[in-house]
Amino acid sequence: MPNVNVSLKDMQKLVGKRLSLADFKETVLYAKGEVEAVDGDSITVDIKDTNRPDLFSAEGIAREIRGRLTKDKGVPKYKVRTSSVSVIVDKSVAKIRPCIAAAIIKNVKINEETLIQMINSQEKVCMTFGRKRKEAAVGIYDWDKLKQPMHYRAYKPQAKKFIPLEYKFEMDLEEILLEHPKGKEYKHLLDGYSTYPIFEDSKGVVASMPPIINSQLTGKVSKKTKDLLVEVTGYSQKTVNTALNVMVSSLAERGFEVYSVKIKYPNKTIVTPDFLPKKVFVMAEDVRKVSGLDLDSKEIVNLLQNARYDARKKKGKIECLYPAYRDDILHPVDVIEDVLISYGFGKIKPKPMELAVEGKERPEGKRARVVREICAGLGLQGVLTYTMSSKAKQVEKIGLNAEKEQFVELANPISESYTVFRKRLYPELLQFLAENKHYAFPQKIFEVGKILELDSKAETRVSEKDRLCIAISGKGAEFTVIKGVLDAVADNLGLKYELKGNTEPALEKGKSASVAIGGKKGLVGEVNKTVLQSFGLEQPTAVLELEI
Amino acid sequence: MELSQKVESLSEIEVTCLKALDLKELKGLDEIAGSARIPIDSVRRALEWLREKNLVEVVEEKDERLVLTAIGKSSLRKALPERLFVEALVELGGRGSLDQVRKKSQLNRPEFNVAMGIAKRNAWISITPGKETVLELTGLEKELLDGEYALEKVLKAVSEESRQLNEKALKEALKRTLVEAVMSVEKRARLNKEGEMALGMVGKVKKRSYNVHGAVPKIFIGKKQPYAQFLEQLRQKLVNLGFKEMKERLITQEFYNFDVLFQPQNHPARSWTDTYQLKQPKFGKLPDKKVVAKVKAAHENGGNTGSRGWGYKWSEEIASRLMPMAHGTAADSRQLVEGIEVPGKYFVINRCFRPDVVDASHLVEFNQFDGFIVGEGINFRHLLGILEKVAIEVGGADEVKFFPDYYPFTEPSVQLSAKHPKLGWIELAGGGVLRPEVVKPLGINVGAIAWGMGIDRLAMLKLGIKDIRYLFARDLKWLRKSKMVVE
């Protein structure tokens, strides 16, 4: 969940009230935030909701807190002045990255804190709400360095050159994708296209290559910058508008002037930013039903006003207008949560529940428990290993044919030790013994756990089975002993078993067998010398593995 | 102590040892162990006891021995650099340039320089400087080739523990750390007067009383793995609280892990870096077409749920992809799809998987405890109630607090922080009221609440573990010593 760094002093300025750290800790809950760390004036807030990009900045958090602590309630009103600036969208971007929204911000006074907040919230909006720049990529430019109107169009890879951010020389579009760190990171977003989107001014001066990188000359904002151009590209007008509203409303919170921009698509023209509130209806009855709180319509309306809604009773329902920087309300329950947050989670009393239902353990869990008890009774030490394993252990070390052995296999392993799900338990126990050779013998261990096999008939194409494995190691770990263990396990489970010829190559010929027990299978026997050696085991070792 | 008392206190081994000793002659430990037929360690211990009782005299003799060092051993086995140097020259016909000799001898630069210095000092070679320095054997190298080289002879003599050593060569061997001197202490013992008298009284005095304080051999009992036992006990508790256990699975369709839970298909949490994916098998079956169609509608436009949905094109192919379970909630969603009793209380303890770097606080395999409750009139306050109960009764918490939280499948969502007697305030569980987009497509129209709890931290606490890797401990000694958890 996004971490937002804020300064307590800056927060006081934005809220317009003296706030102690304790006050802030208390009220930041209303912004779905929790204080993670404090370092002097600097506070790290964890914002829990990834669908609330409007909370990813100090300005946004302060806006929520004001709703609770000051008279500033309801949907925030931002003045948008009309400008003559337009962005002309060429049809060449229609299939690549079709949507854009933009705004001009004038008379900005950027201090250190404003700059940090702007850059951080831009980053977080792109990463979380923008799905790693795919759905929304934000660019902020020094407007004084650009001449209107702006153009959004696609160019062939070699047809355009500019100096990308943090570079000193010009690169063409292909070079940027192949060589610039951001190009490499986001190249996949433009995969398969023969032309790439460019955002440039009327003179052909490049502002950026969305969604990859800004220009070093025009797309770099400093404390000296006076006027800003903010732009968002993506695939859905609704999404880019929301992202733009998030960025612009935060800047408006600092008192800067917002100007609109005309977006001229080949077939229509729209004006952004659009701060018209959105609407949803909630039934007071549903609020009571979901929350379990006895709230009347008036209380609900008040709580919503604090939560920056414009709410009123209308024809038996509650009409809720919510700010245009929010796009997280999919269902009235989302409003209900805001009512409860506004009410304060700390004030909601837990309620005991009396349901006339009976608990029940699953049969496989019961069986595993009994089997573990039998094993403990046999003097064996229980162990627990991972279900993920490697082919080295599951195939090579136990003398199987790598080509014939199929596994449930990971597509994206991050370690060589965990690439497949185990099909057998005993290699895991042999490995365990190999790591404990320096302790007292005999070593007698067991595990009850799952193994996974491919199974085209199962709905997950995998059959998951519970197995018991026992390994004994040290002087006298012979077939007769491990068979005695098998006898004891079978007897205590009330099962009969039969032994047949062994086909497991890891076990000593003539001193091993496959087991048929209660309609299930298993194996028993002495581990042969080659396999002992491959695990680095020096003591004679015998194993028993049964499906349970 | 009276002599008779001393005799009475003698153990069998002490008596055996006394019998093997002589009044005059000092005997070494080996000799005593041999004649008494007991292990040398027992002799050593018995002599200590006997010395304390002042029945024997023990003499310690320090001895200095020469031994080969690791380099010395390998030089003896593989030959000294100077030999390799000379042999290389011999192979070159007795004459060669610096480079030729170095290549032929395969010595590294420092070894080569040492070898050349020695060869020159012994006048085995002559060196003619020039554009290319030329080395030539002088004939005196015969001493080396005939096996008469003093240093080699010393190494061999040391390895054979011979005492006849060429002093000059030994000095060089010590300087070149081919040989080192080690100190050893040798103990020898004999009876003293009192010991002899004691020996005479053995058997005539009443036998030594049994020592109940003595150490006894260690017994390793059979027992369950501590974490496995913890999980069993947790299961029992939940069953006692009226919960039905759901089936644990390791592999699931994304449908249950994400789609039923209203996680949009383009969400970063579904990406390669955040969850494991399978190379094989790749796709599983989806349930009944009607259920799939309703889940699809919930994602795309809300369907019958009263939601506007996420507004994108939902893909059946993505939903049928298989993956290792990323969270226990996937068991909830499968149960909700496969059918539930209303009212009903369900739980699962499920092995889950995430691609993470394993360290003291992260595992790639871990267990999650998840549960849900459905019933007419079930609401958010009931959720707080059950979370509080579980935190106190299962988690051992003293006090709880609730905070807003976010999950794609619940709204309102809550995080429970619990005050633990040892850990202080910790985030223990998360949950919420299941979203209409989750339950309505499955035909559930009553209140439904769900939660999940990381139980690994609780287990660590209960088992006294600081490093999470010990939940799957690979250390037999630790497992053998681990305490049985009572509860």
C-alpha cells in the first residue's frame, strides 16, 4: 500500500489548524491512513486504499482532515479558468494510446515541500492507480518553455529526436526504448507498434514520449518554474480525467490558479479538467443493514458531509455527490464504508453472534492427526519441509529419468531450490538427514504432508495427495526394521497391506517393495548406496512412504 | 576422607583402572586402556577422579613434535616448486628462456621466483641475462634428481616421525612453513602408597552407594513437529468455536484466487512479480457457465449486483489460468461457489505461496488462516465481534483496536490490531463485509463477512522462535529439544 511522506508543519498549513502529532495520528485514520514512522517533522503515512490516488499526497490527506476538524465540508470547489490552450490529438495515436487530458496551472510558487509532494504523488498515481503507467501516465512540464497549441501524435522510431530526462544528448525514439533506463522499464507498454506517441508543442519541441519519458529541456520542473502544464495519457478518458483531477486538485489546494485545456480529438472536442461531481444514491436502510449501526438519514448525511460528499435526502434515498478526483465508488457499499470511517471505527461496538451451527473437522485433517500420533508413538521426530522443491532433489539425486518425470512446475521461480512441487516426500527427508549428519544417531524422522501430481482429469489438472513418509538412519536401519514400522502403522490404522516388487530405483533391489494399503499405494525399503552417496549420507538409511 | 570411605566411593571403572596401575612404573593412558580393556576416555576420567582422591600420582610430560604443515604435505605429495622448476629445464633439454621454463613448469609467478632463487643458490642453474634471459642447468642438479636433496629428505623424515634430521634443511623447512613444531602433553600415572593400600581393600569394604545425581544417557522421544502441532491445535479450537473446515488446496484457478474476489484482471497484484504462476499445467476448468457469466458481468458492468463494475473486458482465459494459492481467501471463494450452508461458519488453514526472498521474516511458503460467516442479518459489527473473539481466544491478545483497511473483495474493510502481552500492538488480522460483487453473482443474498489472519507470527511467538525459517526447522537438534506446546 502506498507510503506517503508528509511534513507536520506543512500539514498544519494545509489544514489551517495547529495539529499535534497525536492529533494527526488520530485524524489521519479518516483519510484511510496510518502513521508508519516519524522522524522529526517528517511523517510516513501508509494509505490503505490503492483505489484512492487522491490520498497519495499531503494536500489530499489534509483535505480529508479538514472535513473533520474545520468548517470546510462537502465536495471541495475548485475554480477553473478558461484558457485558449488546446491539445490537438492526431488520429495516429488512436490505436496506440488514444486518450489524453491536460490542464495549465499558473502563478505557482514551488517550495521544497510542494515539489516533493508533486513528484511523489505523480509517481504513486502512475504506479498504483495508473497500473504501472499502463492505464495512466502523468507528465508535468514547464509551460513557459512550450508554445501552444500542443500536439499529441505518433512518429516513426527514427523520425523524432530529443534529450530525455537526466540525459545530455539527443536520442531517437528507438534508442530511448533500448537504452534509457525508463525506456527499458516501460518498453513493453509500446510493444508491437511501429510508431510511438509524442507530446510536442506547435514548433515541434518535444515535451514527452508518453508513457515513457519527459524531455530534459521542457519536462523538468524546478523551484523557479512559474507556470505548469499537466498531462495524462492512457486508454480510457474516465481514467485519465480522474488522474488529472487528482494532480490538479492537489495543486489547487496550494492556492495555484487552474486553467482548462481543450482536447481536440479528430471527431470531438472536450475540455479538461472536469471537476463536475459524480452522483450515487444510498439507502439509509442499507447503511444500517451493512453496518449494524442504528443511524438515521440525518446522521448519515452529516457523516457524509464530513467525508467530503455533498449529501441530501431525496425521495426516500440519500443523494451523494462525490468529488471528481475520486473514481473508487463502484457500489453504494463504498459510500457506506465512508460513512463508517466518518463515524469512527473506534466507536463501533463489536457485537457477539449466536449462530446455531456446529464445527466440523475435515476427514483428511483428522487422519493426518492420527497418523502423526502413531508416528510419535513409534518414537519418530516430526519434521516439516516445503512442498516446493527442485528437480535436482526430486529426479537426479534419486536416480530417475529427467525426461520422463513431469511435475507441477513454476513459470516464474525466483530460486533454483524451488522450481517444482514435490511428487515424493522421501527425497525431502533424505535431504533433511543430510543436513543433520553431525547429530546423534539413530535419526528417525517423519512428515505428513502434501504431494502434487499432474492429473488431466482433475479440474485443476493436479491431484493433491496427503502422504506419510518415515526415514530411519543409523546402524540397523534395515529392511526388517522399516517393515516393522510399516506393520505398526498399518496395524494401528486397522489396515492390511500387501508387498509387491519394487520399481523405485532409489531403493536397494531385494530389500525394498511397493506397498498396496487400503486401496492406496506406497513404498518401503533400504535406500541404495548410490542414492545415499548422492545425498552425502554415510549411515544406512531406510524409508517408508504411504499415501494416507 | 578416611581410606575406607574412599574405597567405598570407588566406581567400577576406577577400580579397573587402579588394578591396571603399578606402584613403581609410570604407565601411559594407552597402555592402561589396553590392559584394562576400557576406552581411553574412561581412563582419562577415572584418573582425574583417582587423583582427586589422592590414590594415584599423575605425571604430565610435555613433548614437542615436528609435523608437516598443509603446504608441507602437499609439497611432499606433489613435489616442491624447485623440483618442478628443474624438471621443466630437464625436459627443455637443459636450457631455456624464462618464459619457456615458466610455461613448462606450470608454476605461478611467486612460486617460480622462489624456485629459481633456490636453484641458483644451490648452483643447479646458471643465468645469462640478455634480451631474453637464458637459464641453463649446471650438472649439479644431479643431487636433486638422484633424490639427495636435503630439504626433501627432511620432509620425508618428518612425515615418518624419524628423529634424524639435517639441521640446516630443517631450519629452511621451518622457515618455508613446510614443517611446524606442535606441543603435546602426555599423561602417565602410577599408584601411590595410599592407592596401593586402597587396592588391597577393594572388595573387603562395602560397595559404593548408588549416585542418583549422575548423568544418564539422553533419550530423544518421538513427537510431532512443533509448528504442525500448533496448526493442529488451532484447527481444534476453531472447530470448537463452531467452524467447519474447508479443503486445503495448493493449486487453484485464478478464478478463485482473484476473479470471484472481484480483483480486476489488470491489477498489479496479479502480476508475475507478486504471485507465482505455473509453467505446467497452465489452465484449469471453470465452474458452471452460469456462475462464470455472472462473475464476468460483475467485473465488466456490475451485472445484477448494483455495482457499475470495473469497466473492462473480462477474459475467461485469464480466469482459468492455474497458480499456487496466493492467499487463504481463495479457499473461501471456492467454498462460496461450490455451495454453503446458511447460516454457516467456515475456516481453512492453507499453505500459501509468494515469490519473496527468504529471510528471518519472509518465507515463500507460509500458512494463512481464513474464515467467513454467512447468515441473515450478519453485519459489520458481528465481524468486529468475531475478530475480537478470535484475536483473544486464538491469538492470545489482551485488547484489540480496529482501523480502516482495503481489500478488493470486502467493503467496509477493517484491520484488527491486537495488544499482545509480549509483542505489544501488532496487526493481527484483516477482514470485511464481502462485497455484493463477490456474493451476489453466487446467489448469496444474506450478510457475509470474511477475514484472514497471518498465523505464522502467532506460531513464532508460541514456539519462542525469532527467525521465521524455524517454523520449517531443518535442525534436528533444535527439533529434538523443542518443547511440547501445551494448550
